[in-house]
Amino acid sequence: MKFLASDYDGTLRLAPQVEPATAARVAQFQNHGHRFGIVTGRALNTIYDEAHHNQIDPDVFICSNGALIADRYKNILDAHWIPFDRACALIEYLKQSDFESFTFCNGENSGYHANEHIVQSPRSLERREKFFSKTIGEAWISDRGRMAEMQAEIQERFGDAVESYLNRGTLDIVARGVSKQTGVEQAAAWLKADEVYVIGDDYNDLPMIKGLHGFAMSSGVEAVKAAASQLFDTVDDCLDYLEIRDRNDRIDHNSIFFYLEALK
């Protein structure tokens, strides 16, 4: 049984909505006995609602860059949180940083704040306590400049507790040891997948593309395309490729079987 974990934005979804033909192709892949998952930087509730709005029913959701894994019914299978004290310290640091805004979430839900509102609004403390009741699984920071320098600063200050991944226009922060690769590996073990494949387009997809059997979108960033074993224009093309390989593998296996039978 094959398992394909696909990034969402810029990979599965190339337009404001997932193309109906792509949704149908995913369902066909699943109906053929394979498994399909979405691996994303988004929080669970956001991606769950959008996936079903687009007629996608993944076997598994890998959310917040691998920090939270849930089954198709939103039952949480595993979660990895930034320790509470380090999460609070990180938020305090971000409030004083050059970042224009950031989003923090507990893996299931997320909240977006402009920096001046975080500093000035007393409600921010109430909201922080709500989201940090389990500590956060990801802080998603949006900023127009100084991204690489800020990443280095965050890793120097909080590297004992977090990993950070450059994305297009954002910096994704998760608990130390967490990545899309680790999330996919956990999901694959839960699914008992025989073969694991991934596809993505952006910098936060690099760990899984380098560490697993990784494909990339032809529209992806150069670093991701360079790390991939194969490029595809759409997820549909990727699924076609995997199923053609599956048929060829079965043909080769049957040919060997018939050859061995003939030798008897």
C-alpha cells in the first residue's frame, strides 16, 4: 500500500480552490487501496474545513509542520508542543521584535495578531492563556524583511526548545525535533504504509523531501526542486506516476512468478 503525503498550499491547491479533477483523482487513488494525507503548516481546524469544502477526504492530517497528527475524523493521534515556559518567552520576544505580525496556535486552532495589538491590548493575555493551556505547537510569523537574520536570532535564543523553517514570506516555528518529515513518518507508521512518498513546493517541505522519497512541484522554489527525485506540474500527475509504478511492479512480480513456475 502506497502513502502519499502532499503539501497543501502551492501543491494540492494551486488556485483559490482545489481543482475538482484533482479531488476526484485523490479519491480514485484511495479507492485503489492507497492512502493520502495532507501535510501542512496550517492548524487542524483550518485545513480540515477547507479540505472537505474542496471534496478532499484525507486518511490523515499532518498539521503545524508535523506538530500535530490527526485521523480523517479529527481525532488527534499525536502532538508535540513547545514547552509552556519557552513558548511564553518566545511570544514576549516576538512582541519586541521586527516582525510585523505573527500567528500562534495550539495545533487545532490559531489566532493572528499584528504586533502593536499584541503589545497594547489587555485581551492578548487572556487569549494567550487560552491558546497556551496546552502550550503551542507552532508560531507562524509573518514579516516582510530580515527573515533569515531573525531565524538565526530565534535559533540562538530558543534553539533548546524550537526548530524554525523558512517559508515564503514567513518563518514557521515548532517544537525541537519536529518537522514535516517526522510528522509524515509517524503518520505512515500509524497507517502501516508499505511505501511512503511526499510532495511539496516550499522551504518548509525540504526536510521531508530530503529525508523521504520526495517529489516537488515544477513551480516550487529552486532548493526544493533540486532536492526532489522527480518534478510534477500537479498532484494528479504525481498520483498517475505512482499508480503506473504500482502496475509495473505487479507486472514484474507476476513475470518472475511465471518464470519460476516454468522452471519447475
